[in-house]
Amino acid sequence: MTPTAFTRETFAMAFYDSMIVFEKGQPLRKTAPAIGVERKGLFGAAKTLEG
């Protein structure tokens, strides 16, 4: 099945007793906070801020 504008832009669908809600938009990229670590690149080695 080929993606359409509807399938690319619809973020979520919720079903209630008398209605269906379509949420449009793109999901946010969730990341965990890195405290005290500086990262280089996606797969690069992590190095501490102290040295």
C-alpha cells in the first residue's frame, strides 16, 4: 500500500463513544537526557565533560 498525505500526516487516532479523533502532526523525537556526558555523533564514543 502506497503512503498517502493522510497516512503521512496522521499522528494518532482515538475512538470515543460517538466520535473518532484524528491527530495530525509528526511525532516528537524522544531522547533521554545525558547528564555529565558529551556525545559525538550517533555511534561515536562518549566522553566525559571533565576530560
